[in-house]
Amino acid sequence: MVTLRHFIGLCKVMMYAMGLLLVQIHFVSRLPYESLRIDLLLLLTVALAVEIPFVVGVTLAILLG
């Protein structure tokens, strides 16, 4: 059952993901050296791990990894 708390958490993660996408599009992809580019998927995974249950987080990490 989805509660208001879960919905607010999902909205936070979605806004965070959109922010990371905008950073990736405008700044990170234009860096001249590939070694300076950061892995934004790792930051998104951390944000998801805060909001979702442990078992779901581990399963998602296995699927993404």
C-alpha cells in the first residue's frame, strides 16, 4: 500500500534524478577529459537506497550492476 510518505519519498528521488540528468547534459558531458567525468548513476543509486527497502535496494543494485 502506497502511503503519502512513500509518495513524497518517490517525488524526492525523481527530482534528484532529474537534477542529475540536467547536470550530466549541461556540464559533465562537456568536460574535456574523460577521467574527470563522474558516474552519476552511483549518486542516483545512493538516493534510491535511502528511500527504498533494503531487499529491493540490493536487488536493484544487482540488476543495475
